[in-house]
Amino acid sequence: MSEATKRSTVYFKPEIYSALRLKAAVTNRSLSELVNEAVRHTLREDEEDLTAFEERVAEPTISYEELLKKLRADGKL
């Protein structure tokens, strides 16, 4: 663990906890390392999603109904 860690209590469902402990043992890593990696991964995905939204903000919007009509007209439905 790095010198600037914070402590927290997290509650897992028993089957998730068992799988996490098993993975920690098999990979010779701590539960904390695995959880931190999973959280970092999730936050990174969120950041990528937000960036994609920002890049597409100027694109025209289309309603769901209009999309269905277009797909039908293009022979995709």
C-alpha cells in the first residue's frame, strides 16, 4: 500500500467476498489491491464516457421514434 491510503469499511455479499479472497490468493495480491484496481477501472470508464459525451455534444439529437422510422426505412428493422 502507498503511504497515502485511507481506511474504509466495505460490505460484500458472501459469494463476492469468497471470489475476491480466492482471486487475491491465486494472484498473490491483497484484497485492497484488487478493490482499488476495480474502482480505478470503473472511474476510468466513467471518465471515458464523459469525454465521449462532451465530444458529441454538438451532434444533432433524434427521438427514439424517429430512429425507429429511419431504421425501418433503411431496411434494418
